Amino acid sequence: MQQITVDQLKEKLAEKADLFLLDVREAYEHADFDIGGTLIPSGEIMTKASKIPKDKPVVVYCHRGIRSQIAIQRLEERYGFVNLINLQGGLEKWEL
């Protein structure tokens, strides 16, 4: 599984890199702290996979990086995604 650190992601965002941010947390978590990603809660990810681009890097994140890893594994297995990148440590690391 591809990984990216919080510092690496912050660099890419500062450079205006062409990537898609996918937040798999719940709506209340997203409302509390949002870095600009598209919200698709992990429980809905399989039914909304068509909303995730396959033609650019997709950074998937949650609070600690666990739900995002599970979501990536499921999407790769079922839909053949090869462009998903997990945010190591999740947004918990972002806020430190």
C-alpha cells in the first residue's frame, strides 16, 4: 500500500499538486476539522466508489489512518484501484 506522510502531503498541497483528497471519516469529524477533501464515510465507500477518480493520485485519510487503510484495501480488491495513497497517522498527525 502506498503511503504519504503529513509533511509530504502539506508540501504537495503547497505546490498545488493535482491530487484528490478523500476523507473517509464521519460527517461530524469532517465538520470539526476539514483539510478540503471530499467526504465519503468509510461505511459508504463501496457504494460510492464511482465518485473516486482513477486518473490521478488519491490521498485517502481518516483520524488515525486505520479506516483509510481498510477503505483502500477494499477498493483495490473490488474495483482495481492502483492510485490510492494512505495518509500515515491520519489527521491526528496533522494537528500535532
